[in-house]
Amino acid sequence: MQSPRDPITDIQLARPTRARYTVLALLSSMATVLYLDRVCIAQALKPMKDEFGLTNTDATWVLMAFTAAYGLFEIPTGRWGNRYGSRRVLTRIVLWWSAFTALTGSVWVFSVDLSDWYVPIPVVVTSLWLLVVIRFLFGAGEAGAIPNAARIIKIWFPLSERGRVQGVFQASMHVGGTIAPMVAALIIDLAGWRWTFFLFGILGVVWAAIFFWWFRDQPADHPAVNQAEAQLIGTPHAQALAHGPVPWLEVLTHPSIWLLSVIVIFAAFNSYLFFSWYSTYLQEARGVTNVTAGWLSALALAGATVGSLVGGVIADLITKRVGEPFRARRWFCTSVYFAAAACLLVSVNVDVPWLSALWSALACLLMFCQLPIWWAVAFEVSGHHTGTLFGSLNGVGVFGALASQYFFGAFADWRKDQGYEGRDQWDPAFYACVVTLILAGILWQLMWARKAIGERADVV
């Protein structure tokens, strides 16, 4: 006669389901659409400038409008995920940004003098104004996507898998950034720049519908998660949902918070060169065609994709196998930043456009190798306040992004006013990137084990 089976043993022997990988697929596809919509304006920027009669400095305001709003709204939308759950908040975020992506393509050439309407304001409203407003609202809508995705990763994945998951998620962002220039260039040549925004906007609406239907905020609430997978994931998700008051005084005086903030500012200064100006640089300084610029921009941004994947694997290896992970993290991040600076310096001084783009791709690969480690440290330092503090840390990068977007456009116009053309007009700006990469590498050497916000455990 068979003895009755122990239900606890059954649970222990059951094969864990893999619903968390569907979550990763959803987050990764969202990240791809996010960067498609964000980066496509870089390819459309030159035809937009030509149609609206904008200078490079004018174009900086269009680019910066998105970035400023993104930074302003990232903290509250990260906090909303903690309060109301990422399912509802992330669905709203994607629908909002998709609408304003499409609306970017609806702007027409116009100029309205408000004094003609008997408005006592001596202001002329132009298409530039409308572009700035739409891109600002686009940025406000997209803000919070990454902090809420980070929160979902922390809830849905065990600690042992997070490095690779973060690497895949970040790589997916850059897949969007990589294919955006190529696809946008083809659409622009076939149908004009407006259709780029219309078509990309539709993708987000489809994603939001699928995500809201399938996803649940807690793994235990999802019918596709068995008890074995829930045990594998663990219980930190219950703590991650807590949304008590953030100890802001501790946050503002925490050395790791300051170091992470400055590092992400320098990283954003470099990455937004490629997200915003690189295609225009290739066309105006290197003299390549729109489609060629799209392919070469994609080549450079492909380096970011590979770097994110490689960095995710290295982050996990350091966590699992290195006896002194604090020291290993510091030296790895310092080394890749210094190497990235060297590669970018070579790229500026290479005459052949595709070879220059190849060196830029290697610089991006090295720079983004450290990003999963930055995420891991930000997760650990944030403690139970991941949504709010990760949003804050990621949002600080806006200062670097804004500086990059304004600097490259204004610098190119200033050099033009000085009588310079082509590469002489654009190339010297790249040396500012080289300097910031070196400084970021130095700052990683100051990252030591310190206690997480509101906790007692040492992390770095």
C-alpha cells in the first residue's frame, strides 16, 4: 500500500513555471518601443530642420523639451508605481507617450502673431513652439517607464538572475535605438519624416493592450505562476511594495547616491550625443546620405546593445564568483570607461566614416558594459524605496542629457559663426565627451561599501 504523498514535498519537487520570462519579454519589447520612439527624432531632425527653417540651436530646444519633462516627472511616476502598482501606471505611461509620438508628426509650418488676436502679449507662436510643447508632453508621458520596469524586475526575479535580466532589458532599449535610425531613414525616404512618428506611435498602443491583459503586479497573483516559481522568486516583492516615507535627509547625505548621480550625468552626456545628434553629425560633418547616416548610427548604437548584454553577464559573474565584489566592480567600471574614452578619441580622428562609426560603436559597447553594475548598485543602495530612489537616480541623468543636447547644437552653430565648416565645425565637441568618460571612470574608484537607505546591510 502506497503511503500518502506529502504535499510540501510535491511543491518542492515541482518544476517551477517560467512566467517570469514572459514578463521579461514584455519589458524588453516595451524597452525596444520606448527607444524606437525616443531615438527616431535623431534621424528625422535634419528634414525637420529643413522644413521648419530651424538652426541647430533651435533644434536643441525641441530635443531638450523631452529630456526636461522626462526628468521632472520620473520621480513622481516612479512613486506612483509603488503606490498604485506598475500594471496600471506602466500602461498609462506607454499609451501617453505613444499618443505624443504620433502627434509629433502632425506639426505643420505656421506662424501666428498673438497681437493679431487682440491678445496683449507681443509673442509670435510658431511651429517651433508647438514642437517644443508636444515633445515636452511626450517626455512627461515616458517618464517613469524605466523606474517601473526596474521595480517589476526586483519583484519578479530572484537576486541570482537580476544581473542578466537587467542586461537583457537594457540591451532591448538599445535594440530600439539601433534599429530606429535605419527604419526611420527608410520611412523618411519613402513617405516623409511625419510617417515615422505615426507608425512608431501605433506600436506602443498594441503593447499597452497586451501588457494590461496579461501582467499582474505580484507573481503570486498570476495564474501562470506555480508555487515552485513563487518560491524561487522569493519574498522580497512584499517588501518592494512598501511605500512608506522616504528618508530624504539620509538620501541627500549618502555618498553612494551622490557618486551614482554624477556618474549617470556623465554617462547621459555621452549617450545622448548618439541618441540626439550623431546622425546629423554624420550628414553635416562627414557628408554621408540620410540612409547611410541611419546605418552608421545603427552601427554605433549596436555597440550599446552588445555592451548591455555583456555587462549583465559580467555583473552576475562578479556577484556569484568574485571574492571581493566591491573591488571588482570598481576596477571593471573604471577600466571600461577609460577604454571607451580612448576609442572615442580614435573615432574623431579617423577619416573614413564607417571606420569612425565602428570605433564609436566600440566606445558605446565599453561605456554601456558598466550600466548593469550601475543598476545593481542603485538597486542595492535604494533598499525598499526602489521605485522612488531609482527614479530619482535615473532622473538625475537628465542634467547630462540636457547638457549634451544643448552643447552639441549650440557648439556647432558657434563654430559655424566663427567660419568653420564640416568636421572642423563639429569634431572638437567630441573632446568634451572624452573628458567626461575619464572623470566617470575616476569616480567609480570612490564607490565603497556603505549601508543601504533605511537598512543596516553594507552594499555597493
